[in-house]
Amino acid sequence: MTDRETLRAAVLGAGTMGTGIAQLLLQAGAAVALVDPSPAALERARASLGDLFARLAAKGRLEDDPGALLARLSTAGDLGAAAGAAWVIEAAPEDLALKRELFARAAAAAPAARLATNTSTLSVTAIASACPDPERVLGLHFFNPPGLMRLVEVVPGVRTATAVVEEAVALVRRLGREPIVAKDAPGFVVNRLARPFYLESIRLHAEGVPVETVDAALRGAGFRMGPFELLDLIGIDVNLAASESVYRAFFEEPRFRPHPLQRAMVEAGLLGRKTGRGFYLYDDSGERVASAPAVDPGGLAAPGTSWRGGAAPAVAVRGEGAVARALRAALPAAGDEEGADLVLDARLDAPPPAGRDDVATLSWGRSAAQAGARLGFSAVPPPGGGPLTVELCAAGALPGDPPTPALSRARAALEAAGLNVVVVPDVPGGVAFRVVARLCDEAVRALLEGLAPRRELDLAMRLGVNYPAGPLEWGEALGWGDVTMALRSLAEGTLEARFAPHPWLLGRAAAGEAGLPEAAGRQR
């Protein structure tokens, strides 16, 4: 279908997603029938599209006249309006029974159409089974808002015809979006691979790490928003529903288990920005309300304390891995150990520093206490460069503990050297590394299961959730051997099975093969 003026499409559902999908179709030259049983929803959708097209035109970002676009939009309350459509795209609520019933009716109303579901977590194969010809059914998972988010997951069901997949990819490109073809597995790519970002962060908070500390550490690693800021934005109820769906679909695999804190907040109506309170407080306009500072786990004064009257500190670095390289690049003049004010030992297997309080040991796979050190630190270099953030802790420190002299001196030295510092409790693995390493390991599992090829897995996370890098390329930058070693140490030290690296990674590490071969996973 190459003629820009011949595409006819129907969108089922006039909510936010359905309206956004209709917008893309209209801007791509399609004639669109928007179908919803609610006349009020249809009126809101048309008004919303009219306002949007007017704003885009005023900014010079619309090729067609707004009136011409709206002239190609029709609305209807029943599926009869889908007759003659080449594509029928469903954007109804995430309810399997509802979607199956809709697809059975859509298949009868539009016998020649390609049928697509915008489900984010449900099985495409299960939805397609309601149709007499499941060969023409697949998933087209758009991201919210469709008009801004570039990624679309194209998800064939077990019986989807190859030609239909190819046509779907062409349609997505015609809409100006980037398609990735993903296996029909729980959560597809993005909703599965993103689980550790939220779940590990919530578990860290449940262990006593303040939400502000977790958010600061993850922003320091390169994420645009911290996990709790993002949970409040998308809605804690929405995230819980996705988490529960993936958890059930994986037959209650422990590493996907939601945390009771999520359910408690949903039951209390603390859903984030839309209710004015979630992990943070918000005013009536949805802006975050400044609150009293959270308790600093180290009990330190505000950053910016001068270092010995403003003199530059001498900070020495041990090790040769990604963290050591990033530290040397960030420090203005990395000194040697003789006469150094602070030593950062970035070796994963560093021995105990014999009680010295001027040495901080890397805590990627253990806590400072487990390493036999008085100080621990962690850092995840942001992909592509950017300011380096160092997490700093005192051995055995809990939230609210008073500062130790060694911690106070180390923080002052690092800040005087120009580094961002986040003081954290002494949790094994630190904060950012625990989250990023779990993301990397989950991506390896998805790759080996054939969920999608390497490029698509990384692209999905960069475009679908704005990660600073795909988890596979991030693991490559951090060093797969080091990530694997640290995860194994975390699993052994915490007795938590979710940290255990995939056996394939362990085998490659044992063989001295640090990277992922290009042939790993199913290639299309």
C-alpha cells in the first residue's frame, strides 16, 4: 500500500492511546474511523485532535491543513464503521476477555482487515485465538504518548502470517515510527526488561534507602528521571498492573515479584501525580512540592564544605576496569597513593585495606562491611560520558546514622575534586549498580530466549523508556566479566537468587570470554 491517500483504518477505543494512534494515522494520510461506545469519549477525542493539530500548525510542524486532517476522521459507536478498513487497531483497556470479544466482532465486521492489538502485557496469541483466522492478527504496541514516542513493538502471535508482519513493519514506518519485531512473550521487550528498574529500586527503599537517594543515584548513572519520580509520573497503579501481569505470565518467577509496598500505596490511593501524592507530594497543577530534606544516611551537612581551605585534594585510584577509568578521567589530577588524601580501590577483588580509613573499596558486589573496609563506594559511569556520580558509604551505615570522620573527609575530598556525591547506606552493591546490573542480566536472558536480536533489544529500551543506553551495550561498556563477577558476589552475599547471573554469562566468564558474540540469541 504505497498510495498515501488510500489507507483506510479503524481505531477501537477513544482514550488517550486510541486518540494518539488516530493522530499518527491521520498525519500519515489515512482515513480513520474512531470507534467507541461512549459519545462523550468520541467528542473529547475529536476536540483533542483539533486542538493538537492547530497547535502543531501554528508551530509549523504540520504538513497538512488541520481542517483537512479532521475531515478524514469519522467517529462511530459500533464496529460496523470498521467495514472496508485495511487495518483495525484496538486500544481498549488491558482486559483479556474484553479484547477477545472485541477481536471476534472486529474479525466479522472487517473480514479483509489486518487486526492489531495495542496490548502492552497480554498474550497476542491468546487474543488472536478469538478470531476464525488468527493469521491476520498481531500486536502493535505503541508507547504513551504515541505522537512523541518513536518506538512501536510489532508482536506476531504464534499463527500470524509472515506477510502480515512485514505489512505491519511497513505501516509503522509510514507512521514515522521505529518498529522492532519482538516475540510474543510476557511483557514483550520493554515491559519485561524495565521491571528491574522499578522492582529493584523499590526493594532498595524497603531496605531503608530513601527514595530521594535512590533517585539521585540513578540520575547520576545517566537516567533522565529517578525510578520513584517516574513511578509517580506514570501512575503507581499502572506500574503495579504491568508488574503483576508480567509476574503471573512468568508463572510467578521470583525475580518479577512485585513488592507489597506497591499494593499498599495503590490501596491507599497514593498513585502519584494524578492523586497529588505518591512517593512525592504534588500541588494542584501536578508540580512537585518541595519538602524538607530527607534524612541523609551519613548525617552529613549540605555538600560544598571546603576542603582544607579550598586546596585541591589528592585522590588516587586503584584498578583498571570501567569505574577506575571513569574516575581517572573525572578527577582533575589523580594522584599516586603516596601522600594521597583518599584512595579509591576500584578492584572487585580488592583485599581488606587493613583498617585504613583513607581507602574506599568498590562495593559493586558487596557491602563495605563485607569487604572489610571502613569506607565503600560505588559508581556507574553514565553512557556517553557526563558528570560522574560516586555513591559513598561507611561500613555498616544505616539511614540516620551519624557521620564517621572518615566518611566526612572522603565526601569533602570528592566534592572538592569536582565529583557528585550521594551518601547511601551500606547496602551490598550500592544503589545504581544493583539496578543497572539487573537490567543487563535480564537483557541477556531475553537475548538468549530469542525475544529479539541485540540491536532491537537495546533500541527498544533507548526509544521506549529513554534509557541512556541499551542494557546490552551498557553491559559491554561496564565489562561483562566485571558485571558477572559482581552479580555472583551479590547473590552469594545476600542469598538472593535474583542476583545470580545467567549460567551462560558464568560460563563465558570462566572461559575468559568477556563480551557477547554477535550470534547470541535468535536473529531474524
